[in-house]
Amino acid sequence: MTGAIVGALLQALVVAVASPLLLGLVRTLKARLVGRRGPDPWQPYADLAKLCRKEVVISTATSWIFRFTPFVLVATMLVAAGVVPVLGTRPALSFAGGIILLMSLFMLGTFFLALAGLDSGSAFGGMGSSREVAVAALAEPTVMLAVFALVIRTGTTNLGGVAERIGNEPALAAHPGHLLAFVAFFIVMLAETGRLPVDNPATHLELTMIHEAMILEYSGPYLAMVEWASAMKLFLFMTLLTNLFAPWWVPADLGAYALLLGLLALAGKLVLLAAALAVLETAVAKLRLFRVPELLAGSFALALLSVAAVVLLK
């Protein structure tokens, strides 16, 4: 019991501390790819510290939901860190529901963030909230289907169990359904974390933004918490991609040596995935809003094909 608590705290600490660095690395790589020096990878830490020193300005039209939402976002991401196999294949909360619990936590954060956008009474906040809910409604089933393809192959609904089984039997990854599920999950990750081509985190153009529209009214420490939670969500999705679809060198226990191995393996795979994300965002432009459902429908079709391939090509 004590070991499980320590493991959960370690995973939450890694996600909380390392997520701004991962976000900063993606920004730096994107800048270097277009010939600019760009910000330092450590810049998000400075941004969060600066926001924490700023004054909080809250509209008189808001209710308790607006103040409560940043705490919900951070709390859901920290709890989700105990469900995702981050440092090992046996996360502390893996018994509680696996992918169903994880997506419920993500949806809870999205629900409160959409309510906060509406609660401020801003026209842009309401617009961003409606877009965010529409994207989430199309993205969540794709995540479930993509993971379900792995569940069929491994025979367990436990995320850590899926990672452990594929890590022990690499031949399970050599299947067309595995690749299709990976591509579908990658597209959904772009939508869920507000990355190009679905959303552009580097702009504040009101008519096109989704995530930024919902948080326009936040300031000071509240905005810092929202941005921190957003960075943790990106970290968790990228960790799911690496440790579910390429779960090699992910240890089963959390001993000192195994913990170091898992941390180094995770860091290496996240750097590679961050580089791939930076290349993609440099090469593509933001989709027009009415084209986003088409992209997500395509990812859903890929996830459905992955399940069909797993069932038919055993």
C-alpha cells in the first residue's frame, strides 16, 4: 500500500514538474525549424512564475464556477497521472477503470473549462466553449476505439497491463491495427491538446481560437493554473502515445534502478515525439473550422479500421 502511494506521488511529481519543460521544448524546436532562435525551453517556468506574481482580476458577472475551474483542471490532471503508465507499467490507480476513468477525468476538466468560458459572459468565451465541446464530443470516442484495439490484442483493459503485455511481447506491435490505432490516437491528441492543425496555441486571433477563447478572462495565478493544467494534459497524452504503442524499457516495478530506467526511456521517447510534433506544426497550417470535424471523422474511421483489423487479422 505504501509503495503504491509513493509510486502515485512520484508519477504526479514527474508530470507536474516536467510538463512545462516539454511544452517549452516543442516551442523551441518549432522556432529553430523556421530559422528563429526562439524561446528557451525553460521559458514556461518563468511565464508561470510571472503569472503567479500578477494580480487576479475577476469580472463581477462570474460565479463560483469561474474561480473553482482552475483547481478542478489541476486536480484532474494530477489524478490522471496516477492512471497513466508514466514511469512504470503498474500505476497506482490502474485498478480503478483504466481508459474509462482517464477519459472521464479529461472530460470533467473540459466540462468545467467550458462552463467557465460561458460563466464569464464574454462572447468569445461562449464561442470557445461551444467549439471545445464539439471537438471533445468527436474526439473522445476515437480515443476509446483506438485503445480498444490494443485491449483486444492484449486481453486486458488495464492501461498498465496493455503496456506490460506489449513490452514483453513486441510481436503484438507488428500488426496493421496497431499502426492505425497509433495514427488515430495521434490525431486525437492534436485536437484534445489544442495543437495544429485543429487549434493554434501561438495566436490570439479571436475568430479562430478555441482554447484561448475560453481563458481570455483569466489572469494571475488562476491563469497560471489553467496553463499548467494544459501543459500536463499534453504531457499525459504524449506519454500515453509512447508508453501504450511503444512500451519498451518501461519497468514493471519502481525500484531505484527501474525508476531511473523508466525516467530515461520516457524522456528519450518524449523528445522524439516532441520533435515529430514540432515538424508537423511547422509543415501544416491551421484547418478552417468547418474542416475540423472532417479530420476527426477521419481519425474515428482509422480507429474503427484498427479494431476491424485486429478482429479480422488475428
